[in-house]
Amino acid sequence: MIVGDTNSCPWPYLRRGIPHNWYVDRRANTVGFLSRDEAHILYNTALKFAGKKALEIGCWLGWSACHLALAGVELDVVDPLLAREDIRQSVIDSIQGALNASGVKTTVELIPGYSPQRVEEFAAQFNRKWSLIFIDGEHEGDGPLNDAIACEKLAEKDAIILFHDLAAPDVAKGLDYLKHKGWHTVIYQTMQIMGAAWRGNVEPVKHQPDPNISWELPTHLQGYHVSSNSQTTSSQTQNIQSSYTKDFYELIGAGTRSSAIEIIPLLLKLMQPVFPQSVVDVGCGTGGWLAAFQQLGIADCLGIDGDYVDRTLLQIPLDRFHAADLKHPLQINRKFDLAISLEVAEHLPSICAENFVFSLTKLAPVILFSAAIPFQGGVEHVNEQWPQYWVYYFQKQGFTVVDCLRKQVWNNDKVEPWYAQNMLIFVQQEHLSRYPKLANEYQNTDVNQLAIVHPKIYFYSLQSARNSVQNSPSQNIDRVAIPQDKGPLISVVIPCYNQSHFLPQAVNSVINQTYKNWEIIIVNDGSLDTTSTVAKNLIAAHPQHKIKLVEQTNQGLSRARNAGIAAAEGEYILPLDADDILADRAVKELLEICLKSQEPCVAFGSYQMFGTENRIVPSADLYSPENIKQSNTIHPSSLYAKSIFDRVGGYKLEMKEGYEDWEFWVNCHKHGIPFLELEK
């Protein structure tokens, strides 16, 4: 092992700016090992599981396997490179030498094969589950996500799953998946960034980042908690802290109090003959609603909100406030008679929506809920949705919706309009009979007419839009070159395999297009995650838009793209990968190029990369018929006439593992199809 030269490694996600030693083997000096602090984290985590089963996916030459084995775990190692005798022998020598020198006695099983398939086969063969799992295998594509999906099922109830190289966005997808599944997560500021997901009665080790380095987080990791006392905070956390200030709570305080005073008696009357003895408010802010409940004699209250809430502003006793990150599943080990969560859910990313509702339904049999609708507007609103969106998630948990409060307060000036507009009651179906008045109102609830807009909200949104237009420079106003709703139909085809966490952003980027005559075809390519559920939810949440879902077994990108285009009704095709988003004017400006062309063409533009490679790729400058032979300089999200797809025979099925778009562009050139770029 030697200190390597980071400039010799072409991998784009190597953090060359971190002045820590990057270790390599002199025989392969472009492939790195764990750094010293990363090895320290791995070893100390493994010590917690001495004598228990551990799994390592990807061992390279055995540096990490040595640290795991030295901690005394019973280690299984899966790596396709173990089929090579030189690699296998190197790993054996490294581990055996370390164990002999230390006197540690344990077992190590070396298993050649690709994960997750070989992992699943081995687990089934030996009825194996693991308490500690270290994922350090494939670093690009869907490999890390697929490893996480498999390992989540094969982990013990008390388990930690560690990741290495989270600086790479594809690796981070694995940690994102576990976070979405309800695991606790943390990241470690090391050279290549490690991370841990855990559940049950275990905790990860703490790590103090090097204080001599000004650490930063890549964009795709912002929002994660950083271990120990690191001064690094995500931009999302900073935004929350700066937005939910004393002024913010004082501004909404009076309206919140008056609304609570008007609404709570109506709610309690509806719950008769049951009078709630306890109530929990998720997203309580300073506790205004709970203070009103206490004034009515309900003393057993708990308020839950982020750690950013100024405790000096609380209207409830400090011991009745519980700080929690609402983006994660709540860990509250008790039940309440009533739960409320009002105008909170829209502040959480869409990926958190289902888990947030799940947490609410575990707290109480009756839930008073409201969330902002599209274009309502507000501080840090990131997921404004129509009521049907939330109803879907509640129904999955066995809760039914009762819409009866809104009509009672619709014209009450003491009630804030967002409550009057959005407030619904959800009751656990099996407990509905305990509340005769709610059961009667349930019979009168029309689930097809839940999406309504309050006049005050409407006029506020209208005025905001007018002000925005009036304050915009004239050159920013769209020149209508084509009718926005009467031009050609554009079919946006979104293949998705295990990327449900990205899918809402991709779909919303289409919905936000300035050109409006489009359809979306989502192709679920046999995903193992929640892609099907998320897609159906998006369709239910946007009934006014034309969104289809095509389901198929996992057959690769080429078949997925072809299946989506086969279902397309549009004259033009725009492929869009699930982890990509479109600029608001993309469809309009690409279509204008196609319409000006004398013959069917491919219209393409430059694109921007995010994460550690935050840069713009100028396709217009890089592209030429000669260059396309050497490298793929054109993004998959380029617009072309459907007749072109038919002419070249679609995406080639043998390109199952990728590069199918590059092959498609080359095939277009062979057929003499012109490529026209958007020069901006």
C-alpha cells in the first residue's frame, strides 16, 4: 500500500480537494482504499457486532475486510473479483496475516459473484441474515441502489448498513432508499464520505471530522445529518433556520390562535361521545393549537417539530415539546386519542410524503389534517398537492376521509383561509363506529369533490401572479411562436427502474413546462422499490393531466423506452430519464426548432449536471457528426418526430445495459437525419 496521486485517477467523484492521504496498491495505483479515518469508522462500527454475522459487498484487495475481521465479526465477503486467483490470494493473505498478528479468531467466507444476485443466493442457501453490512461494490448505475434494496430485506432487526464513496450520487441512492424505508441515517465527513443507516437497538459510532478542513457537502447529500459536532450544515437546514424565525411565528400567531379557538370546539363535538384525553400536534410550531386544547381541559399534549423552533416562543411547557426531523419516520412510543398536523406536509419533500402519513396514522385513530394545494404559496413550500394525493396515502393505512369541517368555517373571518380550504378529518376505518357523528358525515363525503379553492386564496394567488408579470422584464415574457395548447402533442417517455425517489421531480418538471400540449408515459421497468405506487399516486394527484403508466418486468432501458413510445400518441417524442428534470421552456424551444426544420430532425440542447460535477455540458459546441462517433455528446432528452423512431427501428434491444441513446443517435446519422442544436 502506498499514498496515491489523486490526479492519476479519472473517477470524477474523487474528492481531490481534501488534503488527506489517498491510499492505493502499487500494482493498481488508480483504485483507492479506505482512508485512515474511514477504516477507523468501519473497525469501530464492527466492534459493536463482534461474534455476529457481517457482510461486505466489494472488498478489492482486502484492506476493508481486514478491519472487519479484526473486529471479530463472522464475515461473508461477496465480490466478482474473488474469482480471480491473484485477487483471491491477496485477500486471503491480507486477512490471515492480520488475524495471526492480532490473535483474533473468527471466520471469513470469500464468495465470488456479483451483488445483489450472489448475496441473495448465498442468503437463501444458508438461511443467512446479517447484523452489519458494508456496501462498497459497484459505484455507478443502479448497483448501489439494488444492493441496498436486497440488503434491507436481509438485515437483522437490529442492524447497521455502512456505505463508502457517498461522494458519488449513484452510491447515495442506496442510502436514500434506506432513509425512505424508515431507517435512521447519518453521514461522516471523510475524504470520500461514508454513511450509515441503522434500525433497532443499535447506534452508529460518532466521528469528529478533521477540524483543519472546511468541509462541504455535495448537493445530493444536503439534508443529511453529519455525525458529531461538525459545523457543516445542509443548505436545506440553513433555509429552514432562516425562514422559521421569531418574526415568522409572530406573524402567523394571531391567526393560528383565533383559528384554533373556532375550530377545536367543532371538532370535539364531532368526536362525541368520545372526548379525547390526549392530543399530539405534528409540526406544532410554537404550540398555538395545543395551548388552545389545554385551555379546553385536555392537558395531555405533545408538540413535535424541528429543532429549529425557538423554545422561548413556545406556548406549551418545554417538557411537552419533542424535537424531531419530520422528514424521517417518527419514533414516538405511545398512542394519543387525537393527532393534528396542519399546513405542515407541504414543507416536506415529496419523497417523505408516504412515511409522514404513516407516522401520523401510528399516533392516533383520529387525525385532523391540512396541507397546501398547488399555487397556494407560502414559506418553504416544496410539495403542494391536491387533497386526493394525501387521501391516497391515508387510505393505504386503513384511514377514511371525512369532509365536514370546511363548510362550517368557510365564511368565518376568524379562521385562516388555508384551514378553511384544506382541513380534513381522517378516521381509522375500524374505529369509525365509535364516532357516530363522524360516521354520519363520512356517508355524506364526496371523495371526488375534495379539491376546492377558497376565494381569499384564489385572489391572493392571482394578485401574486399579476405582480410577478408586472415586475418581470419585457424580454423575459414568452414570445408565443406556437399555440401552447393547440400545437403538436409531445409524448414525454420516462423509463424508471428503482428510482421512485426521483420520479416526482421529473414529472413535475414536465407539468411546469410553458408548452402545455403534452402527455407523460411512465414505464416501470420491473422496479423493486415503490416506483409503481409513486407513479399511480402522481396520476391520481394530477387528474387534469394526461399521465399513463406502463408496467413491465425488468428488461432494460431499450425495451422500456420502446414500450413507452409504443404507448405514445404524440407526433413528437421526448425521452426523459427518471433522475433528470427539464428546464421550464425546454419543450417549447426544442419544438420550435423541429417546426422550423424542412424535414424531420433531432433537436437538442446543452444540459447541466448536478452534484459534485455541477457544470454545464455545451452540447451545441461539442457536437459534430464526427464527434458523435467518438463519444455521446447529446443528452437523451432530445426531441424528435415519432416518424424518426419508426424509421431507424427504435432503440436496439441488445443495448440493455446502457448507451442505447448513443447507439440511437448514431443510427439516426446513418439514416441521414439532421441534428439541430438550441444555441443557448
